[in-house]
Amino acid sequence: MKAVIIRLRGIDDVISFIDSRPGIQGRAAVIWWLALGGLFLDAFSNSALSAGLGAMTKDLKLTATDVALLTSFASWVAIAFNPIGGAMADRWGRVRPLILAKVLAIVGALLVAFAPSFQTILIGRFFAGAAYGIDFAIAMAVLAEFTPARFKSRLNTWQGMWYAAVCTNLLLALLFYSWNVGDSIWRYSVGMIAILGAALFALQFAFLVESPIWLARKERLDEAARAMSRIYGVTFAAAALEERHPVLNQARRGLANVLLIFRGVYLPRTILAATVQIGQSIQYFAIGWYLPLISAALFGKEFVFATLGALLFNVFGIAGGFLSPAIGRALGLRRAAAFGFAAVFVMLLILGLFGDKLPIWAAAIVPSLFILFHSGGPGANGKSLSSLSFRGELRAGANGVIGALGSIGAAVGLLIFPIFRERYGLNNTFLILSAVPFLASLICFSIRWDPTRTTINPDNEPDAPQFAADRVGALSPILHSAVAKP
């Protein structure tokens, strides 16, 4: 039997085919996991300094202000590069900026690992922040565009990858410590970023394929057809010009596209995603990132015990992160974030009111529950909400803007924790920071938008809500025959 050629008339046919898939399989799965691998690298880069921060502080004789600047600097840089990366991806596609981000990450890691001075470290962290800002905005868009609609909550898997990277860093720190490298242990941790970045660069360069949804939204159907043929192992071709469907409401104004996310139906979606992103960033980077130091305050300053304590806390992050797709599927992304913020608020109250009076088992379990509730709820959902709430040519740009707001939250959290801790003490710092999840929870309960609880597809919004059923139904005969071989 002759192989069937599927002809694409427009973005609706591309989306319908992807949404009809029984899972994320084949080349699509390779691309999906390589995008997640980039987020693993981002988390690894962000947490590498955390694992060796105590040793670095002694090695370079850093003050609290130096630590605050050093740890937050990459996040300040990411504020600019989140929207830059999003604009690059919306203009030039997803693949090239992702590859560029790996180059920047490698350069930044090498500069820090071999830095002779504090100033050189800051230059290296500039490159790390640029890589982080570019990569996160685009990788989440790629995940959204390769995920069938009924598996939307799987985007939250990135949160489990984040904590897996953090735990990997802590385990490597224990390994390097066993080598008796002294206070230079942080250089080894940062050097591993360059090795991991080089491996990921090679894999992404070899296997990534441009997003068919982005190509179709740009009315580049011939390229979209070729991309889908490579990804899905089925022959696609663009329909004749007279049969093609026009792209609805295509934004063509470059950077000016970002203004659209603050108007009309997109405004409450932007407020919701930004609230979750900013709130989770502040609470994680003010508390979670400093867990090795918090662990040392709770369990003693001996390196092995402090690191094992931080490892224990972050194992709960792995559990919560990989459970977050199921939690999001059960509750919806919005309610999962709202309940997660509320639970984090309670944990911070307990730490603030009773932190120095807790028995050792409670001193271990409360920070662990903080990480569990954070990673299972709001930790993943800010980026997932922004990736699922906007149409294709706005998606990476929206991720960039909302990611920049999240980077502001991260920078603020990283900056204020060492300063607040020195000025007000650890317990009072927890109490002050508890206001963040409390307010974020209230906002999440107030806004009703949830992309996992609607039939609206942002990539072709005017066709909703009957869009998915109509398009998949129309394509189903050729989808079933597409597997026929010559």
C-alpha cells in the first residue's frame, strides 16, 4: 500500500495532529527531554554556588554584602535576558537561541571556575545569567509546543528536574570534599557546569528540530511539514496555497508583541502567571537556595552534616517536582499553586515562631515539607501557566517577560536573605518572608483562568471552544491511515 501524505492547511492541522498523539514518543520525546535537559543545566548552574557557598565565602573572604551581590547577580542579568531570549525565539525560532544559551553557560562556568578574583567571578556569572534567561523562556515554550493538550500538566516535570540537579550538585560536593580540595571545592562544582553544558550542547545541536507550531504560526507551512516529517516519521506536505487556512490574529510587531499580554483576555492570565512566578521565585531563592546555610544553622557547621541536611531537604523537592504533574492534573495548575503557597506560608510561620525550639526531627521535617509543598505546587506552575496561556508567536516572548519578573523575585530573594539574616536573625527572616506566599495564595484563589481546565487553545483562540473536537474529528481518517507503509 502506498504511504499516505498528510497535507497541512494551517496551524490548526499541526495542533490537531500533535493533540491526537497517544503520548510524547519517538523524536518528539528526544526533543522534549533535551529541552528538559537544558533546564537541568540551568538548575545545576544556579545551585553550584549554593553547595560550595560556605567554602567560597571563606576562600575569598566575602562579606554578607559580597555574598548577596554574588548570589543574586546572575538573576539580575536574567531579568534582561529573559525577554531578549523570548524575543529571539519568537523572531528566529526555538533551536538557535537554545544552542546559544549552552555556549554562554560554558563560557560563564569556565570563567568562574578559573577566576583569579571576585570581579572575574561576577563576569562569569553575567554569562551564566544570560544563559539562564535565554534558555528558560524558550525551553518551556518548546515543551508546551511538543506536548499534546491532554498532557499539559506534564510541563511541571521541569520542577523535578530542577531538584534532581540540586541534589546532583550536593552529591558531587560530597565527592569533591572527599578529595580534600579544601575551600576551593566551589571551583570543582562550577567546573562541572562546563562539562555538562558541553555534552548538552552536542546533543541539542544533533537532535533538536524546529517547532512546527512556531513555523506554522509564522505561515511557513513547507518548513513545518518538513519538521513534522522528521519528528513523527510520517510524511507531511503543505497544502496548495488556495487550500491553506489563514493564521488568525497573528502578531507581527516583534518586541511590541509583548504588550498584547497585558490586554484583553490575556491580562488576567499574565497577572496569574506573574504572581506565581514572582512568589515562588522569592520564596525559593530566599529560602530554598540557602538551604545549605540553613542546614548548617540547624545541624552544625561541619560540611558533611550540613550538606547531608540540605540533601535531605531537596530529596523532598524531587518528590514534589515529579508529583506536580499529577497534582496539577487533579487540582488544575492554578489551585495547585494556591494550595501550595498556603502550605508554604504555614511552614514559614512554624520556622519563624519555633525554629530555634524545634526538636531535631522537626528541624529536619519542616524545611523538607516547605520544599515539598513548594515544588509540588507553585514551584513549577508559574512557568507552566505562562507557557500554556499564550499563542505561538507570543509564547516565548510572554515567557521572557514573566520570566524576567520571576528573575526579579529571584534576585530579591537572593539579595535579602543574607542581609535580613544578619540584621534580624534567622527566625525573624522566616516570618518576614511568610508574607510572600500568603499574598500569592490570595491572588491565585481570586483569578479563575487555568489552561488545564479549559478547551480554549491559545494558538487558535477564535476557534474555541469547539476547536479541539472539530479539528481532531476532521483529521481522524487520515491520522489512522498515516501509519500505512509502502
